[in-house]
Amino acid sequence: MIVSGQDRDANFRLQVWSTDKWELLLGVATDSDVSPSAFSVSDWDHRLAYVAPGKIATVRSLADNRIVSEVVLEKKPKWLALAPSGGQLLIDQNETLMNYIVDSNTTGAAINLRSEVNTNANDAEWSPRGRFVALAGSNGYVYVWDVSNPQQPKHSMLGHPSDVSSVKYHPHRDIIMSTSRGGSTCYWDSHLGRLLMKSEGMGYDFTNDGEFAAFEETLGKLSVRPIYPPELREVSHGYKLNDDTLTLGFSPDSATLVWGSRNHRFCFHDLQSHYTAGFFEGYQENCNIAFDPNSSEIITSGYANFDRIRFDHSSQLGRFDNRIQERTPLLEAGERTLQFSVSQTGVIAAVDRGVELTILAPNEPPAIYPLENRAGGVAINSAGSQVAVTTQERVDIYNATTGEFQATVELAAEQSLNAVFSPNDSQLVCCGMGVFYVINTATWQVTKTVKLQSRESIGRAAFGLSGDVLAVNDFDKVVLFDTVDYDPIVELKSPYVTRLSGFMADQAGGLAISPDGSWLGVGSRTNEVQIWDLKKIRNQLELIGANW
């Protein structure tokens, strides 16, 4: 579908065309020059906003050509901005940022965006999820408003020497691209309100995948530029969220990544198309998520919830249709937040930060065993025979079949730990504050202690398919280590992520390698999920004589 303007002498000056058959679907009369800012189309429900004759802001449904709402304006606006949902319309009124948002399902002003700053707005853009709006100030500033708190802008960002002519949100990241009339383009971190980088030329918009941006280099000359550094463009994908990522996991066929955040929602991500394949509602705190390795069912936990979920989907696992077919509680709900781990045989080990270890074997009732010490985290080996329960400064080992206590490994960690077994179960890695320990599972002795660069957070670790590489969070980056001497191979860092992990073991943001070893998924504390292509990284390392 394409929306375009026609000559001002015609009977109507705004047209909607079908791109399937190139047929004219709709023509409407407007009360302003038709320009890219004089009308707006919502992303989700296909509504069109424009100014009809008589200074009437009109919202029309393109599905049935029905006028949804009309608002009579005092002044002719330079621009309109319809929210992605189509439910709210931001209207320019050209008086010291006194723009307002109306409910496009009814009529009348709902929210006023006012500021003490004496400037006008030249353009506006909603964030992809409709929570924020960005305004292009005539004083060189870019303003970001949280719609739920419109008294003052959340961020006022100065980077242009003259009028800001346009603002555009990145489709997946917390990034705003702003352009000035002087010919400069700035990229902003819309979450933190800081300048990321600046370039010459006038940026127009991002491509749908967010990898590139269209620019006007000189008058009449257009170009398309990559917006990421060359070393990241081919190997990394980033997706912004509304909240911190607490957990993530890959499907058994490595076609889908699922992540959960604090906003009570889990999201399915298709790794072939790199588009969202669906989502479902989670819990108060989405603590942990994992696929059952022998089925397409998902195991999830949160505050007072621990469930096994089965979905309706097609034969290809990545094509979820968001409908939960069955949600089965694994344990009786209580006031607890469960950490759990799943073996390759489908055995589940869970702890509730208390004094009980629960083992759930396939087709068996839950077995509950007392713990020697208060639990912080848990890991079960691939065979489903041994469980590591982490506490502060130590790891306790239990027999997963009998619940028998087997060994204790004392560690010099300052906080509770995150643990993971190697694919062949010969090693156990425990991550503490700025350090990780490698433990031989035959002797339960520490064989290697590796200090990380940052001592300000507790990370997580994940082994590759064959166990020849270990990925570890290190505050704002992920480091890949070989698993012979545990020497670092390469650091993976996005310029748009400032923090991956927190100060507690359950704040590590999530980290996982896909079962086929081709993808690395990394959650963050700055509302971003990073997906790294490990095959391409391995190929690039081979070119310089390095590999794992």
C-alpha cells in the first residue's frame, strides 16, 4: 500500500494505492500541501490521518474507508503523527511545543505535551511500540516524551547547530535518527538520551530491517548507508524491548529464539527472517525459560508460577500463532520465584531460593529433596544424573535420581553464582562477580579460575555445540573462550548496549547458544537483545588465522 499526494488543482490531493494490483483504493481532499509530514499511517491497523478541508484532523480506517474520528483544529498543522496502534494522534499546533495527543477512537484532546522551552516542532515520530514520541525542535534539540508522563520531556538532546527537520525511530533498537537543515544527521540512544554518532548528509529513514539508512548526500543525490560498524553488520542483530531481558532460550531445531522481560511478556523470534513470530503473556517476573529438548513445549517460571506450555503452530517450529493450547502447572503455585535447568534427557531440576530441590523426570511425579544450604541457582548435566546447586561462595552437588548429597566445591566468589555443565558433562563452569571457575566433574576440583575485566556484575555462561567454545557475559560485552586453556578468543560488543548483566545472579540478562551452535543470544540490562551469528564470526576468525 502506498499513500501519495496529487496536484493541488485536482479534486482530491491524497491517494491510497494498492501495490498488489496498482489500483487506486481511496482519494481524499486535504486542507494542506501534501508532504511526508502532512499525513500519517498507523503500522498495526492501517489507519490514515490527514487534515480535511476546514482544518479538521481526520482519522480514517483504510480497511473499510470509514471515518473513525474528526477533530476541529485552531490552526493548520505542519505535521500529524499517528501512533503505531492507530489509537492516538499527535497533532502539531506550532506554539512552543504545545502539541497534543487525541484519542483517535473518539474526539478531543487527551494529552498535552507542553514545555517551558520556547521553540516549535518541525516533525514528530512515535516509537515502534507507541510508548514514546520524538519531536524535532526548531532550536536544534531533539525531545523525547514518555506519553504516560507528558509534563516535561524525558530527554532534551542537543546535537545540531540549526533546526532539526526530521526524526525517525529505528524499527528494532532504542535509536533515533535526527536530521538538521544544515545537512547533519545524529543517531541518539533514546533510552539513555545520549549521542551515539554523527554523520554528514541528511538522513531520511531506516530500512525495514534497520541495517541501513537512506541519505541525501548532495542536492538530488541519494545513497544508502549501513548504520552499524562494518565488523558488526554481518554478524549481529539487535532488537529493542520495553524492559530488561531476564531470560532467553533457543528451540531444539535452532529456528526460534524466545526471550522474556520484566514486562510480563515472552517473545518468539524467527532466526531465518529475523522478525517476531509471536508472543505470549508471562508472569510478574519472567525468571526463566527453556524448551523441552524432546518436544516443542516450553517450560517457564516466574514469581509464583512454574508451567509447561504447549502451543498451536505449524510443522515449522518458528511459525507460532500466539495461541496457548495447554498450560500445565509443574508445581503448586506459591510465593516464590523458581530457577530451573533442563537436561538433554528432559529431566528438570528446580530450586525456589529456599531449601528444597525438586526433580521432575518425564512421566514421573515430582521428587523433592532437602538442600544442605539455601539455594541461589541450579544446573543439571546433559545426562540428567547430577545437579549443581549454587549458593554464596560454594556449589553443592546432588544425585538427580536419589537426591543424595555428593560433594561441595568451595569458591572465593563474593556473590551467588550462575552455573552450566559442558555438553559432555566433564566440566562445570560457575560465574561469580568478575570471575568464573572451571570445575572438573570427575574430581570436583577447581582446575581454572579466570578473572574478567569488570567486577561490577555477575554474568552467565553458555557452551557451544561441541563444547569447544564458552561464551561469558562481562558487563557490557560477551567474551568467547576456548575450552582447553580458557584463553579469550574474541570479544563481542555492540556500541548500542551499555550493560548486559546486573549485580545479582538472576539479573544477568540471559545468555544462550543455539543447539546447532550457529547463534548466540544475549539479553541486556538496557532493553536490548543481541543475536550474534557464530558461523560468520568463526569464518572471519579463520581469515586472520584465529579460530576455536
